[in-house]
Amino acid sequence: MVLPIEPTRVTFCAFSDASFMSNKSLHAHQGTIIFVTTPELLGNQKAVVAPIAWTSKKVPRIVRSTLSAEAAALSNSVDRLLWIRMMWAWISNPNCEWSNPEQVLESQTRSAVVTDCRSMYDILTRTAVPSCSEHRTTIECLLIRERLKANCDVRWVSSQAMLADCLTKTMDASVLRQCLMTGRYSLFDEQEVLKTRADKRQRLQWIKNQAGSPETENAERKETASCDQVAECQNVQSERKSELEDFWKTGPHDAIHRVHVKPRYQRFVPIGVTGCPVEIKCLSASRETRVSGWGTEKDFWTGSRGAASFPFLWTGETVFRKQLRDKKMND
């Protein structure tokens, strides 16, 4: 896929995200993906995006909170973004004063770094000195703000629109896959989005403050009825959705089954799919695909045809086997 961008209009946008440590993982993780794009993206318009650098790894130090993890990840993302911008400036003009990066980047097109952490966004966009209970995080935020002065903006998006989210945890990566497939993305005006959220909260607060008046009671009854209808509709949709969701089952013996209720074209690969009864590394490389009304196919899911597609939609199940390596070694 070729995405032509004029050299004079090249700019860069970095998406940064982090996940705090959990019971399963004792380390926080960070993810960064940097795109080449055009100035239209910073103008909240749909623009061409092409990935040129990405990383997914552990945060190199112990952090105390989600904000600390986001600050560490964003700091690394900003450093990587500035380095790539300097490389592009030198490629465009080998005679540039690369020893003075602030001056060089001032003449380049404006870039952006995107986060879905609202607290981090507020700290970096306020005119006051950043302050939080963790002094190290405050220092990190001051350093990030200083580096952003090199002709770079910080932008905020909701978690649903964060492209680097799937680089930090096991989750659905359809948003990133769709962006990579189309080569297009757009940002939104943060102030408008946050204002809409604030207006909804204010309306709910007004209803609570006016509780007791006839008008408010009527409004509350209508709001309650509407919420009940929505909840009932959501419950019905959830039940229907659960009936159409794929699921895992085990047995007999050492077999692990993935039952496919939703029609699909591609053969099934367990990478990135949650709920597997065993760890993926415990599955053997062999796979048995049982297509309803068609037949059975045996192959290897780790090969080049692991996610190859059938020429038709199919349902059925994919059967994996547990590795017997450890058992043989013990014998």
C-alpha cells in the first residue's frame, strides 16, 4: 500500500499508551506507534497515516500509579518522536544545524503526541506548574512540557480511539487494524468532546439538586422509564450477543476446542484471544479445523498459512492439543 505525501508537507504524530501492573503482570507496559502524516490531522480532519516506528515493552522502572506509567511511556514516546523529526530534517537538508535541534525543529512542520490519559493531558496543557502527589512524576511532566516546546502539540483522545492501546495489553486490536488497512485517521477537538461530557454531568447534577419539584419528578420518571427501556434493550442485545460469541471448551483428554459460532473466513489462530484454558505456549503447533457441512482440515497454525482464509464463510470449531514435551521428558 503506497500512501503518497509531499516531502514539504510531511509531519509526524505519535500515539502513546501505558498499562499499570496487575496481578498477572508485576510490570507496567508501554506502547508507542509513530505515524507519518500531513498537517490536516492536527486540524481535526481525516488524513493519510503511515506507521514508521513502534514499540511494545515493559516500563524500565517500577511505577507507583497509572499516571506514573503514562508519564514514563509518554516521555519515551516524545524522545523517539523528536529523534525521528531530527532525522527527517537532516535527510531533507543535510546542511541543517543538527547540533541545535530546537532551532531546526522550529522550522519544521508542527507535530503531535497523542495520549488517552486525561490527567496527563490536563497537567501538560495547563499554564500553572504541574503538581501531583508523586514528585518524580511531576518532574517527568515538567521535562515532557519542556520538550514539547520544540514545535510539538499534545492531543487527547478517548480510550476507544487510542491506536496504541493494544500494544500494552491483551485486547481487541480492530481499531489499529482498521487504521492500518485504510491508511486514514482523524483527531477530534478535545475541548468540544470534554465540554459535551461536562454538560451531561451538569444536567444530571441539576436534576439531583431540583429533586422534589413536580417538573423534576416528571422529568425523573421520564428519565427512569427511558433508562429502563435502554437497559432492557441492552440486556436483550447482550443475550443475543452472547449467543453469537465464540467460546472455548476442553476435552476429551488433552484437546482444547475453540467453538466458532460467528461466521468467519479466516482460519483461527489463538494469538491475542483471551479466555484460553491453557497458556498459548502449552499448545502444540498442530491444528484441526472442523468446518460444519464441509469437512475437517489438519495443518499447523504457526505456519505461513496460519490465518489463511477459506473462500466461504464457515462455522464449526478448531481443535488444539496440549504439548506432551514435559511428559516425555519426565518419563
